[in-house]
Amino acid sequence: PPKNKEKSKSAESPKKSYDKVEVVPPTEHELALRQELAGLDEQLKVCKKQLEDLQKDNDWLQEEAQKTRVESHEYMSYMSKKSQKRQSTIVTLNDRNQAELKSVRAQTAHMMDEYERRKDGLKAVMFEKEAELARTEKELQDLVEYRVLQDAQESEIRLEKEVETMRFRHAEEVQRLKSSFLAEKRDLQQSADAKVAD
């Protein structure tokens, strides 16, 4: 009867309340975190571009070194064929070529060392930016989860208050009906007693 219907409505209300949880717009802190995240992404792209440029420079140096070795070998072969005619000239040119080759090798080694140093520096910066990006994403995710949990708790508190109000009203209604029933019963009893006395 009426009492069972009231309980049925109360049991269904929590589900409806959870279904109506509103999506809260992002706060200024969340927007700032997202802007910082975008900045970190841009810095990471710049670091990767610099690393690619250094790799291209290294490839070019390797090609130049190979060309120098080939040219030196060809030059030495040519001078060897002319050794009988121009032995003194060959010795002079060979010494100069060796000195130049040594200088090129030294420059190449220096540039390779510089490349490795800059590459390691860029990798360190890139790892640091990636870690900072991960921390920012984690902080943003934690903030979103906290907001969702907070909203759910507030909804649950509102629901509990509504249920308590409905219980109170139901108890009042039951009490009113009980009083009305007792009054009617008393009137009927008095009427019956009067009829019996007559």
C-alpha cells in the first residue's frame, strides 16, 4: 500500500541523483596546467629537432671524412706511379698531405666529441622535460579525479538529506493517519455504545 510505494521511490532516487552529476568546467589552475603542458610539448619538439640537426651534421662529417680518405688514397696511388720521376716532390707533397689528413682527422674527432657532448646535453634536457610533462599530466589527472570524487560526495550528501526529509514527512503522515483512525474509531465506539444504551 502507500508505505511500500514511498519506500520504492526512496530506493530509486539515489540512482537518478548519480545520473544527473553535472560536468564541472575546468578551473583556472587546470587551464594553467594544460597551458604549461602545451608549452612543455613545444619545448620537447624543439629539443628533438635540434637532436635531428646534430645527427645530420654528424652524417655529413662522416661522409666528408670518407671522401677525404678516398681522395688521399687516390692521391697516394697517383704519386706512387710518379715516384721515379719526381721522388723529391712526392715526398714533400706526401708529407703535406699527411699533415693535412692528420689535421682533418683531429678536426673531425673534435667535432665528433662536441656532437656527442651536445647530444648528451639535449638528451638530458629531453628526459627532464618528459619527466616534468609526466608529473604535470599526473597532477592534472589527480585534480580531475578529486573533482569527480568531490562532486559524487556532495551529491550523496544531498541525496541523504532528501531521503531523511522524505522519511520525516512519511512518519508525520503515518502519525496523522493513525490519529485520524483512532479518532474515527473512538467516535464509532461512542456511537455504538449510545445505540446499545438506547
